Amino acid sequence: MTSQTTTHARRPRPARPRWWRRRETYPATFALALMLTAGAVSGLAATPAWAACGYHITATIPVGQSPEDVAVTPNGTRAYVANGNANTVSVINTATNHVTATISVGMYPLGVAVSPDGSRVYVTDYFSGTMSVISTATNKITATIGVGVTPLQVALNPAGTRAYVASTGSDTVAVISTATNTVTATIPVGSNPDGVAVTPNGARVYVTNSVGNTVSVINTATNTVTATIPVGFGPFSVAVTPNGARAYVTNWVDDTISVISTATNTVTDTISVSAAPYGAAVSPNGTRAYITTNISLVVINTATNKVIANVYGLDNSHSVAVSPNGTHLYATNYDMNTVSVITHM
């Protein structure tokens, strides 16, 4: 079994050790059985785990091998899924929950972001060191951009004029002009940058550094790091609230979420979760933070920073995206080669 210390050497991300994928002490199905049994023994109604707090898994969609990231278009009609080991992107029609197109991209597609106007999809190609640009009108690649060594996540500014790509192999963030599809700046950050998120006003970019155990804050006017925030062990994803006041960071090694105040760039709360928190998203109204883990979707009330639900039935979920109206969530299941659709009633 690989130790956590060894794992934090620079690593090719798709080759994560099996101990990380299954750090929970029992499988998700066993966890579900325990919950239902406990409810029956206690005399409480045995509410299905997938119906927690009004959240229901309503569909499971087969996609390509090893789905990593998922993003929903601004009009909510389609979801784009990066299938790492298939070297493809699946296009899901959200009305029918069926895959309507499969797009070949670079080697090991990992991060996905949709432009604010919905016209383009940006996909990082981990082993190719590139980013594929897809036209949503044709589902064809229109450009391939060299962005750095082993790029992971990508995020766009609200205007859609800039894309920011975390390149874990070069400890940098690439800034891409979406008008010219060229890199206009390369910003040094911490060790092994993985996740990236842009504030709603476009003024700052938050970048998780998984080996440095920090978050770098970039001033987008100067393309320089203006703050470095210590967080938990193994930070990966980051999501910013719609009002820009807070950022939620998943720390997958120590099973916590760091809550950052963007006013002070300090951690104001730490939330304990379970089973390797990985993906992060915030609801459109800002009242909920969604975290994916090895076995569940964790729902956090952002007013109290308390966990209010665990939606079981996921399997090694690396990413979650929320529909524009906040009623549906899309979570990737890496080992099952599927996407779960979770409906909030």
C-alpha cells in the first residue's frame, strides 16, 4: 500500500494508487446497507440514502471510460464529460439523459469548462499538454492550444475572454486569450496546481496546489500571485460562491473542506467530511456547496457550513456540475464509467 507521503511526490494523475480510490473502509453499497439497517433497528423509516434531504439520484448515464470532469452549458441543455482513458468527450442531452455525441480529443482529457455564451467548450488534455477547443454548434474541435505540462482544471472569466489552466507538471497557470486561442501569460504558482476558479467579478483566480497544501490567489489585472493561503492536506478542487465572498476547497488527503474568506484570503472554517473529498461546486443561489467523494455527494449549508446531507450511490466521483436553475446535479463515477443525475426536489 502506498503511503500518503510517497503519493505526494510529483505524480502522473491518472495513475493514482488504488488505496486513494478506495480509502473508505467499506464499499458504497455496504455503507448504504448499514444506513438502511440502522434506520430499521432504531425504529426510524428506512429512507433510501439517495433520497437524502430532498436529493434523489434519478438517472445513471453510461459515458466513456474513466469520466473525470463535467460541465453544463449556460442554457442547461447539454452536459460535457471528459472521459480520461477513452480520450473522448461525451455530450449529454439533459432533457433525455442520453449521450448524443462523442468527440475525440487529446490524450487523457481531464478538465472541462463551457464559455459563458455557451458557444465553446474547453477541455484539458493531460498527457498531450494541450487544451482542445470544441464548438458546441458542431461538436467539432476548432483549435488545439499548447498550455503547459500535464494540465488539469480550466476555468473561464465571466466575460469569456480569458481561460485559466492549471498545469501541475510545470507549477504554473496558463492564461489563454479566447479570441486568438493563444497563451498570453504564464504565472508561477505553488507546487502541483490542480484546481482553478475565477471570482464572479473576474478580478481574482484561486488555484489549489495539491503538494504545497496551499491556494494561490492571482490578480487578473497584473497576472501575479498576491496571496498564498495555507489549507488542508492535498487540496484539489475549488469553487467560489456566486457573491464572491467565499471559496470552498476540497482537501482529499485529510478529508476536509477549507472555507476561505475572499475578503481576507484566510481560512475561516474547516468542515470534516469522509472518503476523500474531490470535486466541488456551489448552487446558483449560493445556499449550498456540493462536494463529491469516493462514495457520496456531500451537501453543505453555506450559511452554517454544516453538512446537511450525504447522497450515497456514487462511485469514486471526481467532479460535480450544477444546472443553471439549481435543480439537477451531474456527478461523474470514475470506476463505473457513468454520470449520475441527482435531482433536488
